[in-house]
Amino acid sequence: MVQTSKARITALGAYVPKKRLTNQELETMVETNDEWIVQRTGIRERRIAGSDEFTSDLSIAAVENLMETSGKSVEDVDFIIVATTTPDYPFPSVASRIQAKFGIANAGSVDISATCAGFAYALHMANGLITAGLHKKILVIGAETLSKTTDYTDRTSCILFGDGAGAVLVEWDPENASFLASQVGTFGEGGVHLYRSGLSQKMGDIDLVKTGCIVQNGREVYKWAVTTVPKEMKNLVQKAEMNLTDMDWFVPHSANLRMIESICEKSGFPFERTLYSLEYYGNTSSATIPLSLQIGVQDGKIKNGDTLLLYGFGGGLVHAGVVIKWNPDKR
């Protein structure tokens, strides 16, 4: 049964910091080289936030880009959702900093932590809140400053992560809804394979690495993703009463190009119709999908009326997908 939706994505914006961290620069920091990184990840460089630049700053810049390119206002937004694992503070939330910056008078605000699936989770929630009639205009942001939680002595993980932000407006529109289907899922037993230690230094009976930086068992995360995502892609499009062949573009979380290639191979989806942002931005967690959307629109690949399959997956372990019709407002 097709899910009912009364929500439409009306505008998109994005931002990445100016500073670049190239593979050649990483060669001077850890035992690695450009060829090795590109061959195993597809990443050539990533953007790095300044010492005085935080997730709220990137989010604000993405919203400003959204307003500039779309001509839309955020003054009448009535709810703000920020997907991030790197907030400026444990509290107040990044979302509340966005509300303050733009002087949005009557808006609820919340941060959600669903790691690399965060943006898809936030879209799922925004669609539900609007379709239920609880809100009319929601600002959804995926933003990270992962460089501030990256261990630059760990050659297996420091080559991956970058910083960035993307934002969309989701508005009430029962006649031209964007959302065709969505789903979320969790494999909490795998949480120990990708984490950042916090107040607790144990997960079950396992002692965590206590650096406060990202710790990843890349092999186990890879195995889980390439097994789970292809199966769930097919389940998701079936909810929309469609097939994978009906999708114009696949927009997965940009974790690793080899992982994306494997997901495409196992699902049968053509890699040439897949959009990703990792080559020059790295893995930006919750920001990878909106950054990929921005690249797809700028390059003239995504066109109004296209059907897109978005799928995020990451620490938790969690995953989430959304099938949308791309029909934002034209300026």
C-alpha cells in the first residue's frame, strides 16, 4: 500500500568549509598515499571546518544558501530538525541555534542522532509531522564537523571524514506531495562496530576506546551495509508500488565508493545512475545525501519530476530510506 503524504520538499541548500584536506596532505600526517586512498575509498579530498567553525555555523550557511538560491523565507518555519552527531554542545541543540540566528518566532527545535542515516530519518519525521497535520513548514538539516572527532593518527579512518551541511524545506502540499514511501530500521547489536565513546565507557561487556574520537571496525560495517541496504532498497520501492527500474537516481550515504559499488551490484541498480558526494567532500555522515542532491542539481542530472531513492546507513547500526518525487519550487 502506497504511503499517504501531504508534504513536499520545496527548496535545497548546502555548504562546505573552504579549507581542503587533500590525499597528498594526509601523506604527511599518516602512513598512506593518494593511490591507496582513491583505490579503496574513491575519496580525493575533503573539506575541513576552521578551529572557530562549528556545526551550527555550517548549518546556518546551508540555510542561507537555500534562501539565496530559492528565494524562500524561513521566518514562518514552525519546526526545525537537525540531524548531527557533532553538535556544538551536548545542549543547547544546534536546531535551537538555528532558530535564534534566523529569528524564527514560532518554531519547535530538535537535534536527532542517527549518524549517517540522520538526514533520511529527519525527512521521514518531517513528512510524518506534516502529513499528520501537526506542522506546516519544517526546516530539515544534515550537518557535521567530523574533523573535530577524527583521530588523525588512525590511518584507516582519518582518510574518510570531512565536514559539510545540507538543508531542505519540507512544506504542506497535499496536491503535489514529494514522499512516496519511507522506512527505518535498526541493528543495535552492531553498535560496537562504529561508535564514539561518551559518558559510558562500556557497551554491554565490551570496553570502549576512550579517546572520544570516532572508532570504526570498517570490515564489519561494510559487511552489514552491503548485505542490508540492497535488500531494504527493494523493500522500500515495493512500499511505493514501484520497482528499482522506476528510480531515476539512487542517492546513498557517501561512505565509501567501493561500498556504493557493491550495493549497486547486489541490488542490480545501475551505478551510472547513482549520485555521491564523497570524491571531493569525503564522508560527511548526515550531510552526504543533501550534498549529493546539490551536486546532482548543479550538474543538471536531477530534473523536476525525477524519482529518487535516498538511503542512509551508519552507526547504531541504523538505516533509513525515502523514495521522493523531486519537485521543488522554481524561483
